[in-house]
Amino acid sequence: MMKNVRLRLSLTVLVIGLAVWAFYPPSQKINLGLDLKGGVHLVLRVQTDDALRSETAITAERVRDTLTRNAVSFTKLDVTGPDEFRIEGVTDDAALRDATADAESTFNRDSRGGVHTFKIKPNIANQLRDEAVTQALQTIERRVNELGVAEPIVARYSGRDQILVQLPGVSDVQRAKQVIRATAQLQFRLVDNPTPFPTREEALRAFNNVLPTDVEILPGRLEGSGTAGTAGTVYYAVKKTSVVTGSELRSAQQGLDQFNRPAVMFTLKQDAAQRFGNFTQSNIGKPLGVILDNRVMSVATIQDRITDNGQINGISREEMQDLVITLKSGALPASLTYEEERTVGPSLGAESIRAGVIASLGGLAMVVLFMLVYYKLTGLNAVISIVVNLVILLGFMAYLGATMTLPGIAGFILTIGMGVDSNVLIFERIKEELRTAKGARAAVNAGFDRVWWTIVDTHVSSLIAAAFLFQFGTGPIRGFATTLTIGLISNVFTAVFVSRTVFELVLSRRRQLQTISI
């Protein structure tokens, strides 16, 4: 009998020791959520129309190129909406159908009065919108991880096109927001005139205020002007068609240019490198612009064939660091707008922790007082069981890397209640067994054996509820569900195993005991 008690006692001490080792010191081992540590809470909306507009523009330019190569005459080709473009003045309908055969797998064509309207099919539009949100979420998550934020939360929010971002411990909120929402759409386009214009109006006057259909005016920066600003802003006339985009980058890293100034070095994927090589070889002597987010970063004359290597110049050191993060994480498929922003200061988090600790200790003190008054010395058994349960709960959370939030503290307090509930069930059953004139040992054994399935039933029901909360809840609800789940599992161990071990340790020293203080 004593050998069995020693074994159970040793196992209990081992579990407690491992739990203490896992969470001590708590300031370093336990991750605190946004509401306790401070940080920023953001809700972003993905402008999914941008994804449709990009697909429409790319398709329209491909159709334009095909019609031009095949010498099919037309008077006008314009993008008239995020999901629609029109072609007018086509004289050869058969040639048009051949040129738009690929486009019609994605677009519906409507021909009336010599105007051919192409509109994205509804199912394709829904798919593109959903893919844009998913890709934006994954890209934001990669960027947040590159920022080095501990335990960030990036997830879909209530709206179909909304994303929740929580960054605990972030102090430079503006930089984090800038990195998150930077679209990082990198393009390489031919520049119509390498000499920049001081104003947009000057650029338009160079074309008699009528831009060619394949040219647009984009802002840029004067060499040596530093960070972008109105004083250093110039304008370039560039081609609309990009031969390579940022999505075709293989890698991006920090570096220095030939003048030891900050620069971003990049390499292209194999297919893009081959296409870029052919393009530069056929355009030797022409100016090529490196365009990031519709802003000309630099312009250089193509001297020779360029394959898979390049660099972006004219940026500051901080811009270089942020640009590497955004390029490595991939381009956003659409722009983002901030729907909601809340900043939680660390002082408010510290106050929440203090209030949570006081509430936990207050609840524990009331429970201890009640158990000692109502169950006398046996109440100490319940107190030991509850304290061990809380220690194991902290150890589990630290080991699993779970984040403690304010709702998590509520789950922590609820765990105390669940521990009391289990001990009350056991103690009341033991009291009933003692009334049947059984000895103390037989009453304790019967009490634990007959209450076992009741405890399992109540805890499984609560675990199912916690699983639904975790599956369908948002961040705070998930924090509560996580703490509750771990607390329920550890409570089964402490209420049944630890509590019974304490009873058997006392009974083993007094073999003929007929009653206990309960």
C-alpha cells in the first residue's frame, strides 16, 4: 500500500516540478496577448476591385498587343471598369474572335453596334476576390513575421474582405502599418523619354495633351533627392506594359550600389529571367524604368542583355530594410485600407494583469475559506488540488506557447470553479458512503470510483463547448477557450489523481480510521 502511495506521490511531485520549470520565470516564459502586453489592433479591408482591375488591365493589354501584331485595325480599346474593357471600331470580327480566344475563358463577350464589351464572368470574379483576400492574408502574415513581432494574430475578420491584425508589443506603429499595407508591386517598363519632366502638365504638353494609348505619366524622384517628397518629385512618360513583375522575383536582399549607397539587390525566377533577357537584348540603347507601386525608382539605359540580376537604387537605409521585407513577402494582390485601429498601451496591460491577478487571488481565497469551513480539514485536500491545477495550467500554457489574454484570465478563474465543483462531487459522495457505516478507507475508494464517470461526463461536455468556441470564435474568445481547455484537462488529473493521493497518504498512516474530518 505504501509503495503505491509513494509512486503516486512521486509522479505528482514530478508533474508539479515540470510545470514550474515550464513557466518560471513567468515574465519570460508566458506569452502575453495584446490586451495585456500592449500593442496595436488593426482591421484592414482588402480592395478586391484592384485584383479584378489588374486582371482586366493585363488581359486588355494582351489583346491590344495581339491585335497590333496581327494587323487587326481598331479605333479604341479602353478599360471601362474594374471587371470590364471595351473594343471599338474593329473591322474584322473573325480576327477579333481569334485574338480574344484566350480572354473568353475568363471574360464574357457582348457585341452590340460595333462595340465589343468584355466582362469578367461572375464565378471568376468571386474566385479572384476570394484569392485576393487569401493571398493578402498570407502576405501580411509573412511581413509581420519578418518584423519580429512575438505571437502576432493575422486572421480573417467578420467581413468577407476584412483581415484582423494584432501586434503585441509593437512600439513603432506607423512603420508597422506602412510595411503591412505596402503593395510592393515591382515592374520593369520602358521609359518613353529618359529626361524627367518637372510637372505632370509639362509631361502632357510633350504629347500635345493627348497621351498614346500605351503610355502613362508616373511620378518619380530626382537622383540624389533622398526620400520622396514634393520638392524632389518629377514625372516620367512610361509604357503601360511591364515585361517582368515583382511576383516573379526569386530573392531580394540588402546591399550597396557602386557609390556605397543603400540598394536592394534582387534575382528573377528562371522563366522571368529568360523573358527579361530577350526583352533587354531587343531594346538595347533604350531607357528602362524600375517602378515600385506606380512610382519610378530609377531609370537606366539598357547597355547589354540583362538576365536574372538587378538592383533598386535611390532609397534610404530604412526604406531599403522595409522594401526587402515587402519584396521577400510577395506583392499584395490589392491595396488595403484601415477600417479600425486601436492602440493598447503597456500601462493599460499592466493594470489588466494586476486586476486579473487580484480577481484570481480573491476568488481562490473565497474558495479556500468556504472549503475549510464546510468540509473542515478535508477542505485542505481541495485547496491542494486547486493550487496544483493552476500550477499545471500555467506550465501547460508556457510549454505549448499559448498566449495569455484578458479573456484567458477569465478562463483561469473559471478553472478554479471547475476544480471546486469536482471536489464537491467527490466529497459529497464520500459523506454519503460514511453514513452507511463503512470505514473511512472504503468510503474514500467508493467516493472516487462512483464519481469518476460523472466528472468525465461534465468535463467532456465542457471540452466540446470549448472546441466550438475555439473553432468559431475570434482572438479573445479563442484565448478563453484555450485556457479553459487546458484547465479542464489538468483538473481531471488533480481532482482524481492528486486528491486521491492526498487521501491515501493520510489513511496509510492511520489504518483503523473509521471516520475523517469532512
